Amino acid sequence: MLDVLATALRRDADRPALLGRRTVHRGQLADLADGYAVALHQRVGSGDTLGVAVRPGARALALLLAAHRLGLRVAVLDPSAGPDVLLARLALARPELVVADAAAQAVAGWAGGLARRAKLALPDLSALGPVVTVGRRLPGCAPVLAPASGVLPPCRAGTDAVVVFTSGTTSRPRAVVHTYASLDAGMRAVADLVRPEPGRPVLGGTTFVLVPALASGAPVALPARSARGVARQLRRLNPQATYLTPPRLRAALAVGARFTGRVWTGSAPASANLLTRLRQAGASEAWGVYALTELFPAAAVESAEKSAFTGDGDLVGAPLPGVATRVVDGQLFLSGPSAAHRYLGEQPHEWVATGDVARLDGGRIVLGGRCKDMILRGAENIYPGLYEPALHVPGVNLAVLVGVPAPDGDERLVAVVEPEPGADPRRVRAALAEPLSRMGRARPDAVILAPVPVSGRSRKPDRAAAALLAAGRT
């Protein structure tokens, strides 16, 4: 798919590729990728690891294309992870060169205070090897990696494509290694699922959105930072497809955003209620995508099918073509061509342990929550994911079940329910009465109406913080 994109960008070079305040045309993106390939060829060799701390956009995509041409492995670095975690991750990945943009390098010199306010707390990366920046250089930052002219280096086939850090501590970081084959399979699966049409805009910012859309000839707009900005983009672009995380979709709906075409969401749980609201806001289709860093995408479900499901748990749909499933001791395992090869520093694996409690219902995957999120009340094991979907009634933005320590050493089960903006709390409680009555052994001891704490880049519910909130309110 990356080869297809590199070739496709040279066709219709004057057509737009990335839409925004400054439109980047397809030919400009191809030139940028070639320039970075020439510049990097002077510093790193085939099989080396390139650390990249660059925000999504033209430069990040051009660096990926350049790395592919040179047969490099890209270690994706998150500047917001904190200096200790980032140092541990860098020590594990051991990049020969780190490329950072100005925001990620802003801890240097006069911009340190600004960086800390933006939660971009980076260590001194130079202690681990050479560092360069892309884009406009700030005073006190590392030298610029400027696109270079000259003879393009020959294409070199690489094996490992990307290293993506997912979890782990400073003592034992965890990193997923995708090969170019698994990355290609995942991007092709997205292309087959979304079927982007040439010339019509797509709104989304991840690599798995950018590459298939641009390869098909569709221009892509990176989502605005604010909900109102996203609403303006939707109104101006009328995108054929939109990909946003559930928290960003809820924020857009809260400011009255109207949607067009098909809307896709993932990276965090997407309730049937959320998908229905997207349809009511104009989307022709609304899809929830089940995916992991280790295997993207795995399954998908459209709003009508999800709304019609009445069983316990969260229906995430049938596995996509090529994805194999099995359930062992209640945990879902996945395999397929888009599965990661291994965890960095570990042996290759054939099956990905998802960490999700699941069952198969007519071949469809139904999730029951995370294995580690189990709550023990009395002698009953309660998996929140089995019951949380039922709490997403009209008027509810987000709902989680958490365990709160009780004085007798047991756990109390508390539902933290976040109403939609402007929703009448009395009506929300009334709407919850019926699903609560059907929860049996998992009926909560208390229901709190409050914003659900979220964390991480995808703004997933923070269960530990929600439990602390519940403990202080019950």
C-alpha cells in the first residue's frame, strides 16, 4: 500500500492531498518524501531504527514513506508520555536517529515553560543519540533535517515497519512490532472496508486513514483540535467518510455538528446510542471498529445491527476477512495477516491475546470487558463490559461500572453515568430504571450522575479515576 501511495502521489500532482489552512498537493507530498529519503540516506542505513516524534500531517507521512524506501524501522514516540517512560522506551527501541518536530523539542531553551503547559515533558533526547527536527526550528532545539536534493537512494526491502508502544512501566516497556507485510494487510483491510472514492474529501488523522484514502485519490483533512472546529470542517467539506474517536464524536455532537457520508469510530468503546445519534445527525452509516494496536482492524459493526442486538455484552461485529478468532478461558485471541509479528524483545507469536473477555455469537464477537477490570462482589465475578452497553440509554454520553472497596473488605458496585449536555437528570435516571432492573447480580449498589474521567490519547474511560470519584461520592 505504501508503494501504491508513493506512485499514486505522482499522478495528478497538482490535486490536493491534505486539506487545511495550507493545502498540501500530492506532488508536494511526494517531493517532501523524496527529499527526506535523500537526507536520511546520509545518516541511517537499511534495517536501522528511526525514532519519530512528529505530529500527524504531511511531514510525518513523508517520513514514513522515506523510511519505507530506505528499509528503516520507525519507532513511534509519544512526547506526552513523560520523560521517564519515554527514556525507557527509547532505551528499548535504541533508534540510530530521532526526528522530532518543533512542539516535541520545545522543552529546550526558552520554550520549556510552554512545553510543560502543553504536557510535552521530554527528557534530553541527545543523551541517547543524534536528534534532528523537522519544520521551523525553534531557538535552542536540535538541528533541522532539511529535505535534500540529489539522486534518490534505491528502494530497499525492509522487514520491520513500525514499533508502537502500548503499555508497560519504565522498568519493562511494551512495544508492538509490525512488519511491512502486516502494516500493508491492515491498510488494505481499511481500504476494503471504507472504499474511499477519488476526489471526495475524507476527515481523519491516523495513518490507517491517510494512506488508503490518499492512495485511492481522495484528499484528507486532519481533524481540528476543537469540537467547533470539527463541526465547521464537516459543514465545509461534506466528507464522504469521517473517522473520529468516540470522545471526539460526542464532543462534536454536543456543539450541534452535522455529518455526511459514512462515519467510523474506534480506539474506545462506541455504544449503540452513539452510533444512532450519528445517524440522526446526518450520517448515512455509522460504524464501530474493533481494533487493537496488535491487529488493526479486527471487526466492524454498523449502527442498525448493533442497535438490534439485545444480548449481554458489547457486539463489535463479525471478524473482517482473514481474521481468525478463538476464545480460551473466556479471553479472545485473534490472528490474521494484519496481526503484529511480535513484542519488541520477545519471540514471534501466532495469536494475539487481546485481554478482552468475549464470546462468539453466530460468528460475531461480543465483548464482556477487560479481563483485568473484573469486579468481585460477594462471591460473584462481574465483568463490567457485559452490562455497560445497556446503560447507554438516550440522554447518556458515557457510563462505566467500577468497584469501590467496602468496609467489610468486599467491593461495592457503582455505576458512574455521564449525561449528555443539557439532559434532564431526572429523565436520565428514569430511563436507566428499566436496564438496571434487568442487570440481575450486576445491578449496582449506587448510581452517580457525573462526568466519567477519561485518559490517554484516545480518551478512554479511566476506571481507576472513576473508582476514586465513586468512592468519594458514595
